[in-house]
Amino acid sequence: MKKTWIVALMLIQLPLFAQKNYKEAQNMALSKIQEKSYTDAIPLLDKAIQFKPKIAENYYLKGYCLAEQSKNEEAIKNLDQAIKLDAKQWRYFKKRGDAYYNSKLYDKSVPDYTKAIDLEISKKNDTLFQYRADAYIQVSKYQEAIEDYNKAIVLNNQNKILYYYRGFTYAKLGNKEKSCLDYLKAYEMGFGRAQIEAFELMQCDWAKPKVKEKDTRPVAISDVQVDPFTGAVFILKGLTYEKYEITPKEGGFVTSSIFGYDESFVLKLDKPRGFNLNNTEAHVGVWF
């Protein structure tokens, strides 16, 4: 009789023990996921699955961790199981769509994003439309992509990426006017790459690179040199160079120390560096 009571007590305690261990494993896994320690979270989720193999969320979380580590094939298998156990969660389809997309299986990612959009109750998730649009581009369905970017922009008109990619899609359709407008909008919102692409793909007028005007302002330099032939002195402020040369302005060569007082000459500097535009003083004189 005593043995019977002991066995009965053990049978009662075992489920309680399993429940406690399951909760501990699951909570620890969630904590690791919040810390983005996906590698550490996976064995904890395996333990939770071992205790309760029919809980869809644990397969989803494991698939999520694997996808975040670019282990997309393994992620898809776990997300398949999660969807098999519970096919009403939009997050499961969205994450599997991501894994398919990152595996370049774009034709499979589109239906998953579509299912996620159908299941998402609020109908205010602009990211779902954006991701499906991205997938449409990869399968050359540009008009469908435009429609999804339009829906995403209605939900979130502050997302510069949406304008950038819609501009790219209009470019694929050959619509220069709308493409240039979207690229300009993305650029004005701070997406610098939009200007480069707008000119490269569509030669948008606003995106044309500006030609930098040649700076013709006087340059002040810092150094003092005396020409050994003429004795001409020049004071340079803020400039370094490899060598210099003085020649008559009318051409020819300096052949002696005789250099006329009113005679013009040319000062040539080889490989000048370090211009200082804040000081415009330069002095030239004759010592003898």
C-alpha cells in the first residue's frame, strides 16, 4: 500500500517538474533573444520543444533565431513546423517569407508575405507591403511592386526607403518623371545615394553633378627664397613646393645677375601644396 502511494506521488510530481523546467527554458530563451544572443537561445528552445513538442511558438522562435544568423534552410524547416501547428499567426508567415527572400527563393516569399498581410489584423503594417514589393521587384513584377509601395507610403510617408525603391521601380518601368520625383523626395529626406542613382539610371536634371568652378582667388604663401642669378626675393605664406624657377615674362632664360627693375618675370613653383586663402600678401623684390 505504501509503495502505491509513493508511485502515485511521483506521477503527480513529474508533470509539475516538467512544467517548471519548460517555463525556465522558455523564459531563458526569450531573455537571450532580447539580448540578440541567438546562438545561446537555440539550445534552450530545443529543451522547451523537448518538454512540449506541440507548442508552435517555440518552433517560430527557433526559426527566428536561425534566420537572424542567416541559417535560412534550417529556419524554414522550423517555421514550417510552427505553421503546421498554428497557421493563423501572421508573424510565422512573415518570417518564413524573409527566410525565403534571403535564400533568393523570391517566388516563395511573395505568397508568404501575402498570407501575412491577410492575417495581420490592424492592416497598418507598412513593412509587410514594403517587403512584398521588394520581392515583386526580384521576380520582375514592377507594377505590383509600385502598388505595394503606394500602400506602404500611405501608411508611413516618413520612410525615405519607400520613395527610393519606388523611384527605382519607376525607372525599371521607364517612367522618368515619376522616378525622378521619387528619387528627389528620398534625397531631400536624407538618402544621399538617391542622387547618384537618379542621374545614373534616369539622368534626372536635378541630380546632375555640379562642376566645381576653378578657384582663381589670390594665394598667399609662406617662405622666403632668393634667386641665385637675379637676387629676386619672394615671400611665400602657407605654401610648400619641391622647387622654383624664375624666368623673364617674354621668354628666354636668366643668364646673369642683371635683371631690369621694370622687367616682368614669371615665378614657377613645382608641385605646390598647402594654399592659405585667408592671407593674400605676397612680396617680390630685388636685393642687388
